[in-house]
Amino acid sequence: MSINIIYDEFISHGMPQRTNRRRILKSTGALALGGTIAGCLGEEPDDDVQTYTVGHGEYEQEVSSADFPDELFIYAVQTGWSNWDAVMEAFEDEYGIPLHDDQRTSGEALSNIRANANNQTHSAYNGFYPVGLEAWEDGFTTDYKPAGWDQVPDEFKTDDGHVTATRQMTVAINYRRDVYEERGLDEPETWEDLKHPDIAQDMAINVPGAGAGLNAMLSINHAYGGDLDDLDPLFEYLEEIADHGAEHRRNLDRQFTAGEISTYAEFDFGGLSTKYNDDDIAEEDVGVMIPTGPDGGEGAVAAPYGYALLEGAPNPDTAKLFMDFVLSPDVQQLFFDGFVRPIRADELDAPDEFPPQEQYSAASFEIDQIELLEKQEDIVSEIIDQSPLPGVEA
């Protein structure tokens, strides 16, 4: 099973488009970018052609608006996911370059990159970071360090500048506050709390072939002392909650709002989008928390997303301009506004809607993405073979 198949379900990016209560596309955000980004990238000359300085360190260069395409193609930059709507709008407002609305998964992007190895159609890959690493490993990427590259944590970029993370999503537990209140349950804080029979009876974890499901289970495994070579703590945990009725399921957000399940593991983006953007459930009825281990230790994987410039792809200079733009503080803030934690989050103020920073600090941890890439297929197969929860192969 290849990584592009493993992540197709989640990276479809998974969350259905909803009617927004909270207006994610902010025209004011686009206006605010004008002075900051243009000021950083270059001065406007007297004629119609403008030049912009892009790149970090040895990768710094000038790009010219004379070379801009009519439309820029970047894999999986799409409306309805990760607040790309706002980023796409801001980029076009700033540079006059529309971005193609690329409605495909990370796995589909990698398949397309492979199919067009000798004639790439898109300038850059964007999507789940491990899939970008696979494209790098297969020789489809080229090196480029965008402005701000030095502010990205070392574990979320390759040293050679081929793959750089731009944002991340952290495993969270979503729960029905109204149901917990009816059952006389305390709101959960740890994975241990979810073993309670009145919680586990209608609790769900996504399947291991989905990114959210796999990372939830790796979070549990880590919380109870396991690692990528030892999944026994995970299986012991699943045995306990299986005895009370927990299951593997897909499409968890819909079942959650319909009242079929009261608790499920998902990335924070999914729970926060349900809480603030879904008219099928009251905002106050949804709780989102970043779970710790049984003794308050790390219990939530922070899973990165990022991009990579493609070898031999069209419009590389314009793609570099876009990559710099995405990593700039103002655009990083746009991710925050759409419930997506930017990779430069430590430099910014998180919106009040997010769980407290203390939860992230206490619970979140990173997995070595190179090691995960090497071992993921075996891990998924082992979970499918040994998970006691019904629905594991769904």
C-alpha cells in the first residue's frame, strides 16, 4: 500500500464544504497584505513591469512580472480546505495572478506528478508533508528555500530545501458537550478519560488508511509508551474501549452532528470547523480538546502539510513568489483564521476559537516524518490485522 493511497481519504481534504457561520474569507485580510508583502518583496518601478526579490539566503533572486502566467497551477491549492480560499484571493489581489482551483487529494497529486514525469503540468506540489517527502524521494522535486525558511522548525523541512512545511494539524478529541452533560460526564482531558464506558459506547476512531485515523492511533500509542516499532500499547488501549462499544468509522463529522457518535478523534481543523461552521449543530454543543497521555504527557501528533517546487515544471519563478507569499507572517495568519495552525504559529496570536496554547504545549509532539515514510505501510497493515475495533477495513 503506497502512501498516496493511504492518505487519499483524509486529504480530500477531507472536510465537506459547509455554510459558514464564521466568515473565513476576509477581504480586510487581502487588503492588509498589500503593504507588507509588496514592501518585503520589491519596489514598484515606474513602468508596468515589476520585479520582486524572493528566496532565502543563497536562493535569493529577482523575479519579474513580465514572466507571470495567466494562471498558476499548484497541486491541491483549492477552495473549501485549509482556508486556501482566502490565500488564493489575497495572492491574486496582490499580484494579479489567479490560482487554479485544484480539487484533488495529495495522493492524486502524487499520481499525477508521476504520470507527467517528463512534462509536468503544475509548478509545485502542495499537500500532506509525507507525500511531499515521497515525491522528493522519487526525484520529482527541486531545491528552493523560500523567504522565512529559517523560521520553520528543523523537523518540518528537509535540509536540502526540497520540502518545507507551511502549516500543521494536531490530533484532537471532539465531543458532544450536550450528551456528556446528559450522561453526567466530566469533559475529557486525556486518552485515559475516553475509556469510561459511557464515553466509549459511542466513540469512534477513523480507519488507519485515513490520515486522521492513523495519526490518532499513533497518538494513543505514543501516550502509552509505544513508538513506530512497538504498537502493543495501542492494541491494549483499543481492546479496552472495544469492550464498551467503540468502533472504527469514516465520515465522522456527519455522524457526530447527527448524534450517532458522541466522541471521535480528528485533527483540530475538523473539530473547529464543525464547531464554528456547521449549522447542523449548536456551537456550544461541540467541545474540542488536545488530549494528553494518562499522566498528562504528550498525546497528540502534530501532522505537517507543506510544499515542494517540482523539477522541470512550468513557471518556477512565479511558484517561488507564491511559496514566499504562503510562508509570510500575514498569510500564515490567514491559516489561523481558517482554523489551521500555521507552521510559524509561535510568532503569531492564535484566534480565541482554538484550544488554549497550554493544551498544545502540554500534549502535542512531532513524529520523524522520514522514519514514518519508511514504516507507514507496515504500520497500517499491522493495525488492520490486529485492531479489535469493528470497521477497521472500511
